[in-house]
Amino acid sequence: MLNASLSRDQRKYPRHRVFKEAKIVSSAFAGAINVTIRELSVGGARIDTPPHIEIPKKFDLLVVSENLFYPAVAKWCAGISTGIEFAGEPHRPKVLPFNKPL
């Protein structure tokens, strides 16, 4: 991944400071990684991950407060911070239909 200092100069959209709960979801592992969104823009975000966690290059970012998945690509990493670019339209989690037992 790229160095964080190089990435800051290449932003397409201005980022806004936020503090939002999110989860990284990927078929590369079971479960989810809890993260915090620190900066957010139309095109991406800066997230903080737990220490010593390596995230996949491509994943879905579930923004808990919105209940939306954002397809994302990791662009750079510096310590616990990772810059991500949104790679598609957000979508709602797919919910399987519940069948009542007879």
C-alpha cells in the first residue's frame, strides 16, 4: 500500500471529520473487523483499525448508523489508519426470508 503522506495530496474530494462505527466485511475471513471512520468524503474515508490487523485490499465497509454496505478498496496504510476509496454504490444488507415453522 502507499505511504499516507503521498495519499493526502491526491484526494479527489474534501474529507470531513466524523466519528462513526463501522465494520469491515469480506469473504477473505469469517466475521467482521470493527473499525472507526475518522474522515469521510464522497469518494472514500480514513478508518482506524485495531492494532496488528491486516485488512484485505477489497472489502465492504458496513456503516452501522446507516445500515449500508460501501464496496471499498484500501489505498494506503499508516499505523492503525487506512485510507479507502469507495468502489461502487452503497447497498443494504441482504436479508434472507424467515420461514415460520409449521
